[in-house]
Amino acid sequence: MRENPRVGVGIIVRKGDEVLLLRRKGVHGAGSWSTPGGHLEFGETPEQCAVRETWEETGVEVRDVRFRGMTNDVFEDEGKHYITVWMEAEYSGGEPEVKAAHEMSSVGWFAWDHLPVPLFLALDNLLAGRCYTVVDERDA
């Protein structure tokens, strides 16, 4: 088990009413469906990480990257703990393809009301509202 949490970045890529998902393989959460994402590298912003990981994993280009929320994800079976920074972006171009075959087995667009299962723990936490988001001080 890792002693300290790691920082991951997930990116929700929207194309109309669809979202880009990939099926994980060879990494924790194997067999589950998630968005593109990965580890935040030294000196990198979450926005830069989101753009890089989306391109490296799927060949898709994105625009208008913005913060969505943050989840606290403990993978008990794997002994891993991640803080996942969630970004959101609009599809800009490129056809999704499996570019990281050691990490994923398939990729494609899915309607929000027909998401495949099982979902990756971090994505499930985000969609279930088990997350942190920006609070508008005007609402406090």
C-alpha cells in the first residue's frame, strides 16, 4: 500500500450529449469504464495534464478545458489512494482510437443516459456527487 495519496487528473470530454469513455486494462480498476486521465506530472497544470492525457490515450483534441470538481478515491483492493482533479472540455477534433493499448482495451462516445458499467471508482464518485466543487460565495 502507498503511504501517500497520488494526484490524478480525469477529463470529461463532451461532444454534444455524449462523453468519451475508455475501458481500463492493465492498471488499477481494470475492466471498468472511465474518462481519459492520468498522473499529474511535475510542473504541469491540471489543464495541461488533461489535454496531454486525452491526446496520448485517444488521439482526441479538446478545447475550453475547465475545472469540474475533485474526488477522494480510495481503492481498497489495490491499496491505492488518489485525489482526482476533474476537468471538463469540449471535443475539438480527432477520431477516438486506442493509443495506449497497455492501459485500455477500447474507447468510444457514450450517451450520458446509457453509460457502460462498471464505472471506474473515481468517475462513479464524481457522478454520484461524492466530490468537492467550487462554492459560489454569493450562495453562502
